[in-house]
Amino acid sequence: MSLRINKAVWAIRSIFFVCGLALSSWAPMVPFAKARLNLDDASLGMLLLLLGTGAIIMMPISGYLSQKFGNRTIIAISAIIIALVLPLLAFFDGILLMSFSILLFGAGIGTIDVAMNAFGIHLQNIYGKPIMSSLHGLFSVGGLFGSMGLGILIKMGLPPLTAAICISVLVVLTLGLQYSNLFSAAEEFVNIPAKHSESQAWNWSWLNKGVLFLGFLCFIVFMVEGAMLDWSALFLHEDKALDESLAGAGYAVFSIAMACMRLFGDRIVEKYNASIVVFAGALLASAGLLLGILSPLVSISLLGFFLLGCGAANIVPVFFNEAGKLKNIKTATAVAVITTMGYSGQLLGPAGIGFIAHASSLSKALLVCAVLLFLVGPLYLMNFSSKKKSLKA
């Protein structure tokens, strides 16, 4: 059984990596899509919103589907959908077909996100050691490779469509090689630890305060990630007078810090405990964001964004761990709820920041993010620290 579990661990690691790879491969294709469809910025923004819409629609549903058909089946189907649709995003030149494709691509991403996280939590409970941080770290590494890799393929002379097909082939090959190593639905049921077995009966207990509170905390952390993605470059350019060509450095150092810290996150969680990781991480992340906002020096601001990434990196994986321990609720259901709420924060949060920035300034809007991020630590301690149990127990 230990060999079977080890194979399953490596299999789900591969799935997280190629999922991050496929999602981020869309980013270098956006300028080509804008030119091909002859869109203005407002129309492009509406088109991009469909990706998140598709994900949010499917995330709550995928929890039910995973319980009915097994996480492996849902991972496979959604990965195939992603692989099939990705090249279409570099091909269609009609707004209707393109809109449907992006909506379907987002639906595939949202579905596999819930299924692979639910599988990872279930596997972690059997494995007896933390793995969620490293899984999220591999997703981040895949994201870095995807955003750069597809761009490099295009730079080498490959048309965007051919480059996208290369990424899709890699996704399908990875799925084909690792599919048998993932637990089937029958194996997942057999391998449920006794203390988690009561969570498998279908009910609507996702309405309990535990899962909703974790979702609220995820909303805050994902909101900050969305703020870095959507607003950090503009902030560095307008508030710190950084050249436009270099303004993306803020998000780059944030992303690198996130990826690196998540790869080592399992060891950190195992050595300390979830309460320390969340509280110290939220404190460091909040301090880093404050440093990035208030420092008059660009170099110190970039250091602040790096610290923000280091602190925030392992907070969400801990929340997923906690979701897997909630009583009287299925893991896939809990993951679906907190993923949906978190992803909503990543999509809706930056829009809220825009409204605050319009009413005051962008720096003050980001200060609101820093304050909310700081509150994540004590709020988590107040609600979950007394219930914390070691994964080894």
C-alpha cells in the first residue's frame, strides 16, 4: 500500500503542475486574441471575465460530481476539456465562439481545481504527512513555466495555435501516464480514515460556520493575490515612477516567493503547526505589503512584495488542510465551497479595490488589503487553533 500511496502522491503532483501550466499558458495568448478579434480594452475585459465566470459556475457543482463519480474521473474529464479548448483560444476569430471557449476553459479549470484539491487532502490524510503546500507550489511553478514557456515557443517562431497544441499534448500525456496511479472512486472510499468516514454522507452541512468562515478567510487571501495581479504594476508605475516595461516586476517577485515558499511549505507545517504558519504568515504578508506601499524606494517596495509572497504562500494550503478535517461534511464539498469563495475574492476583490482607489487613491486601497490580511491570523486562531490536531495523531 505504501508504494501505491507514493505513486498517487507523484501523480497528483504532476496534475497540479500541468494544471498551472495550462491555465497560465492563456496569458501570453491574450494580446493575440485581442488583435485577432479586434477588441478594445473594455470588450477584452468582459471576455476575460468569462473565464472566472465559468470557474465559479462549476466549482460548487464539481464537489457533488467528485463524490458521485470519484475525483480521478473528474480530474481526467476536466483535464481533457482543458487540453481540447486551449488551442481553440488561439484559433477562433469570432466573438461568440471565443466567448463560449473561454467560458468552457474556465469551467474546466474550476472543476479540476476542486477535484485535485479534494484528492490531495484525502491523500494527505492517508499519507500522514503534509503535502498540500508542495502541491500548490507545483501549481505555481507550472504557472511560471506556462506563462514563460508558451511565450518562448512563440518567440522561437511557432504560431500561437501550434504552441498551444504543444501545451495541450503535454497535459494529455501527463494525464495518460498518471491516470492509473490516481485512486479510483472505489479505492478512495476504501481508504477513508475512520475519523473522516462520517463526512461522506451527502448533506447540506456546507452551510455550517466552519466551512463558511474558512471560505471568508480564503476570500481575503485570494483578494490580495488578485490585487497583486491586477494592480501591482499600475501601482509601481504611477506611485513609484517605475518604467512601464519594468512595472511587472512586483508581481514577478511576489509569484516567485509564493512558489518557492510553497515548495518548502510542507516541511514548515510539519515542523511547526498550522496556527503558527497562518498567524506568522499573515503578519509577515501584511508587513510586506505595508512596506511595499509606504517605502519611497522601488527596491524596498519590491522587497515588500517578496515578503508578501513569502508570508501568504502557505496560508491557503493550511485552510484546505483544515477543510479536510471538518466533521460531518464531505471533503469535496468543503473544498468546493472555500475554493468558490476564494476564487470570488480573486475576481471581485480587485474590482472593489478599483472603487476604493477611485474614491481615494490606489495606495489607500492597498492599505485596506494589508489590514484585512493582518486580521486573517488572529481570526484563524480564535476559531481553529483550539481544535487543531496534528496530522500524525
